[in-house]
Amino acid sequence: MKRQKILVVEDEPDILEVLEYNLSREGYRVLTARDGEVGLKQARSELPDALVLDLMLPGMDGLEICRRLRADEVTRALPILMVTAKGEEADVVVGLGLGADDYIPKPFSPRELIARLRAVLRRAQAAPSRNGDGDRLEFSGLVIDRARHEVVVRGEPVTFTPTELRLLHFLAAHPGRVLTRDQLLSRAIGEHAVVLDRNVDVHVRSIRKKLGEERERLETVRGVGYRFRDDRE
Ligand code: CA
């Protein structure tokens, strides 16, 4: 797997050093900046997988960096973990409003920060695909086109209900990931639908039937949920 690139923007040398050491040890590629403006430039040019961002910085503060990254199409979805000092709670609220994904107050242990960072990265990966519009997903033997409401199995168009299509598309957009019934319910079926937990199973059963020879792509993960298999991996 490709090493994930993390940019740490922090002006306190001791903290920066500790973070750099610990993140590298965890297998991340670490970039650093001690100044807000430099950090922003680096975030734009390097496009890291995530940003660990101190709130109070020389040059430009973390809030402004956050705001600018979110306003820019290219960096809009960059996961941001904000680091704050004591007494900056009000700024935290503003920061989260500006789009920071999470925050961690100082002092923190490296372990804590890494756990938070992992969670932020995980959530970012679970977000819908950012490659193109992501509406059309193609696999060998299977095409799922949400915009055109079309599923083609081994060259044959198959009729799916809107719910089935949303479910299948959501699963296929995250190949290899186990999605729980809750996740499938809220993100694929929608929060407004009144459905029982087990309804997901009913839909999946129907989807499998329609997938025919491609049915094996939908795996049941016992006690958890479902996983879409992408054979290319
Ligand atoms: Ca600082």
C-alpha cells in the first residue's frame, strides 16, 4: 500500500519533532511546516492525505488556513485534524464550523493523536469517491450507473429498484470495505425511509439474485454487514 502523506503545521519545535518521529514510525510520510503561510502553500502543492494543523501559528493562523483550504476546490476534502492549546475552545468551535474534521487539545500523547488521525483518514476514505462524479462504476462484468439508473450485468441490462441501486452503488463505491447495516441504511437508503434493520438483508438478497453470476461480489460479513469485492485488487 502507498504510504500516506501527512502534513504537520506546528510552530513549537518540540511538539513538531515528537509528531514527526511518531508519525514516521507509524509508517506515514511526514512533511512539516512551522509557519502558517508556508503550511498553506505546502498543503496546496503537496496535497497530503491529511493535515495536522496547530491553531496558533505565525504567518497565518490555523483557522484562516482551514477556511482557505475549504474554499478551494482542490483541497476542499482534505482531512484536517486541528491541534489546540488550553483556552482555545471558542476557536475550536469556529474551526469545526470552518470544516476541520476533528480537534485534539494540548497536551496530548502521540498515541492519542495518531488514533484521531487514523479516524479522520478513515472517514475521508469512506466519503463518496472524489474521482470524477463517481456516478458510473465499472467492473469486469458489471456496470453500475446511478445517474442513468442502469445496471448492466455481463452485458445484459437488469432492472433495479431505486433503493437497490443506491445500495449497490454505495457498496461498489467502497470496494473491499465492510459496511455495516447502519451505514448502509443511513447513507444508501436515506434517513427518511422508515425501514427496519433487517430490511437491508432483504434488499441485498434481491440484489444478489439480480446480479446473477456476479453475485459473489456481494459478500456477507457475519455479524457486521456487507462488502463489495473488486476483483482487480
Ligand atoms: Ca502554536
